[in-house]
Amino acid sequence: MSSSRALTTIIPLVETSPYSAHQKARTFASRYVQHDQYPAAIEVLFETAKELYKKGEQGSGTDLAVFLVDVYEKAGIRLDGAGADEIRGRLTQLIGLAGASGSWRKTLVDKSVAWSRSNGEWPQGDVGLHTYVGEVLIREGLYDQAEPYLLAAGTRDAARLLADTYIAWSSSANRGLFALRGVLPYLQNGNIAAARAFILLYVSKTETSSPPKITIDATTEFTPSSDPLLNFAQLAVFTCQRAAGASNKSQSPGTNPLAQPEVRRTLNEIGQLFFDIPPPRGAGNPMADMMGALFGGAPGGGAGKRVLAPAQLLVGTGSGLD
């Protein structure tokens, strides 16, 4: 079956009777699907949805666009390998035409991304779709909505776009916080390449008057900052990059010094002392923890919270042992 005859009937109706065009498109597409004529169904749904969107019929256009994704699913079509660019191009074109009003665009985006998760190369959804949606939202100034798509995309290009987005979104007072917003999710997903691309661009554009850079290795330079969070974000990326090597992964918990209970306990105390990060709660004794809290003791009857030494002791006063 050919889609050209159906489209010759449907497309002229878009101008005079959008509802009729929508109904005929669904009817023709359903018949094609019943006879396993998936390419014809796809062509009818895509072309009609596109024209309905242009006419301002977002509801009808989205209905057909969602139907299109269902046909991809039923036909066993995947968003990888041959034909992936054409499929992605169709979906992004319809997403762009859906417009920002109402929830029509989000409906189509959610449907497309969900389908790509189970029928594509990436478990988080197609990176091309994520990147495109992020770009559209950024152009509209919807930075908070664009953020999860760029984080999910996880490519170097998406990471650099996220860095530029955070720079436009943030201020000098919270640059460090936004550095963490980009670095930590990428590292949590094991995506060192994206974390590195993000932090290098972010730092280069926000720390223009910093002291001279410190060379870590042939490809890595640390840019000292007056913002401790920005320093931490850089060092976190560089440390994880080093730790990703095979020699580090070959160490078992029993031979890795950082995995020893004494070291982990000490690191937890340092985190609480300098950064006010509460230590992880173990299995412990819930009743003892509760009674300790009620009577002012530490949970489990342990030692109280450590405190920093007075500043004059840290810098020296000219007496005592220097």
C-alpha cells in the first residue's frame, strides 16, 4: 500500500477541516498497521501531524505524533543503527513544532524518550533527543527544565552546553553550587568524560582572574579559586579520573587502604568537622540512639561532635610549640 493516495486526500483537509484530517489520518494509519504496512502508516502520521502543528492544532498533532511512536514500537523499529537519524529527525521536528503552550510538547517528549529507552542504544534514553529538547528549552529561557535533559544526555557537547547554561543561570554568589550541580550527577553515573568537559569549560569562563594554573598531568590543569566548592568540584573530577584506572579497580576492599574501617571513620569525622556533613547512620541500636539524643549524648553513646580548634591555635601565637 502507498501512503501517497491517503495523503492526497488528507492534507487538503487540514486547511478546511482539521478534525476531519485528523480522523482520516488515524483511520488510514490503523488500516496500514493491520496489514503490517508500517512505512505507509508512519508516513501518513508524520506528514499529517506536521501539517496540523503548523495549522496550530497542537492537540490533534500530538495525538498523531504519539500514535507514530506507537507504530515504531509495534513495528519493532529501533533508534539505533540504520535509519536512526531519520527517525530522530522526524521526532525532533515534531517536538519543535509542538510549541511551548500547554502540555502537548511534554507529552510527546515523554513518549519519545520512554520509547527510546527500550528501543535504543542508551538506557537513559536517546542522547540526541535529550540534547535537542535541552537546546529548545534553553532557547526559551527554561533553564530548570533543560537541566535534566542535558544531564541525561551525558555527551561532551551536552556537558559544555550545560556549563554555558549554568553560567547564564547563576551569579557570582553561587558559582560553586552550580559547579556541583553539573559535576556530581555526571560522576554518579560514572561519566567522567562529561564531568571533565563540563568543569573545564565552566571554570575557564568563570575564573578569568584566577592565580596561575597548577599542572596535574599532561592533560589536566587545576585552576585555584576563592570558592571552595569550585575547587572541590575540580578535584573531585580529577580524582575520579585517576581512580578509574585498572590498577585502582584491581584493589579489593580488603587491600585498599581507603576502604579500611579506621580510615573511613576518620574521613567521616573530617567531613563532619570541616563541612558539617553528618556521618552515615549505621544499623546501630535505634533505642540507644534515641536515648542518647534525648539526653544530649551522641547516637549510640559514642564521642560527641568534634569541633575545630580556635583560629589562634591553628595559625600560631608565637608561644608554645611552633
